Amino acid sequence: MKIEKFLLITIFLLLCLSCSKEEKKISTISEKSIELQILESYREGIKELDEGDALYAAKKFNEVEIMFPQSEWAPKSTLMAAYAYYSHQYYFDTIEELKIFIRKYPKHDNLDYAHYLMGICYYEQIVDEKKDLNSIILAKKKFEYVVEQFPDTDYALDATFKLDLINNILASKEMYLGRYYIQKKKWIPAINRFRKIIDDYETTIYSEEALHRLVEIYYIIGLQGEAEKYAYLLGYNYQSSEWYKKSYGVFDKMYEKKLKKSKSNKKDGIIKKTFKSLFN
């Protein structure tokens, strides 16, 4: 009886051990199967991207992110889907993918790249700066964020360069409007436009002309003190520029008038003196 019990216990233990090994084997196979599925979808996405089918490539990358959101391949796949769309100028889809990436993986190592690529998408949609400012403003905001948050990266370096170009575009718009208001003799709106260039876009190529225009306008409306103030700023920063020479000419007109009057009086005095001496 004891022997039978012992045999039953032994058989039971052997069965349990066998099941345990089988479960472990199945689990291992399952894990390998998942990893293989991830790699298969990811590699297929790369292949399609290389062959030029961006939409299908993005679909395969999205499969990885949707089916295996906890894997290390999920954030990579989201970024690759964004790049696939960007490679064929599907800017809206690129931006949406990048928004997902930034929201889901706020501490990822490639976060700087995600923000930079979004800025590039806005930047490349700039068509006509005189009509559509939305893309310009969004690109500027995103590039400023890249420079501020990731200052020691190549992305920040390129973002700084593109910010200079964007600021020149925005300054040119203000200059265009300012010149228009001068033609219409609308002095206050013109002053506002030129002062905006000085305040917000002082490093652009338009700052010199903006200072000169302010000198010109203030002189015309009789505010000589304000005109002199901006002429001094222009001379201090751009003394060798053509715009400084023009501003100097604004004040020189008054000087020339006084000089001509002085010469005229002096000439008259000599003539009268000579004339009188003839009768002595």
C-alpha cells in the first residue's frame, strides 16, 4: 500500500515537472515569436521605404507600434513612420506621427530629433510670407524650442540658422508695410512697423533701413529730438552704412539751407561794402 502511494506521488511529481518544462518551452517560443514579428514588420517597413513606397512603409512601422506598444521598437517605429511620410512631403501625417511620439515618449533619447523634424515640416510649408504667416510662426516657435531645450545639438545649430532666415522674412513683411504707409503719408502706422523691426528683428538686414525711416518720419512730422535719437542709434551701430549717410543727409538739408543763407548774406555784405566804397 505504501509502495503504491509512493509510486503515485512520484508519477504526479514527474507529470508536474514535465508540464513545467513544457510551459517554459512554450513561453520561450512565444517570446521569440513576438520578437520575430516585430523585426519582420520593421524590416519590411525599411525595405518599402528604400523602394519608395512611403505609405506602405509607414503602415508597417505603425503595425509595430500598435501591436507591440511596450517594446523598445515602438518609439523607433513611430519615428520611422514620421520620416516615411516626410520623405514624400506628407507634412500633415508627419506632424501627427511626431505629436504621438512626443506625447507617448517625453523622455526618449530622440526627442530632440522629433521636435526638430516638426519644425522642418512647418518651415518647408512656407510658400508666400506676405499671405500665409501660420507656417512661419509655427516653424519659428518650434525652432526656438529646439534651441532652448537642446542647445548643444546639431539640430539647435541648424535651427538657429533657420531662425535667422525666418526673422528676415518677418522683418521684410514689416518693411513692406512700413514703406506702403510712408507712400500714403500714414506716419503713425509706418512708425509702428519700423519700430517693430527694431524691437523684434534687430539682427536682420532690415534694421538699418528701419532706423533711417524713423529718422526720416520723425523729421518730417517735426519731432527733431526723436529723429536725432534714431540717427544716433544708426550712427553708433552702422556708421559706415549707406542708410547712415542718408540719415545724415536729412539733417544736412537744414545745414545746407543755413549755409546758403549765410553765404548769401556774406556775399551781399561784400557787394554793398564795395558799392559804397566807390562813392568815397
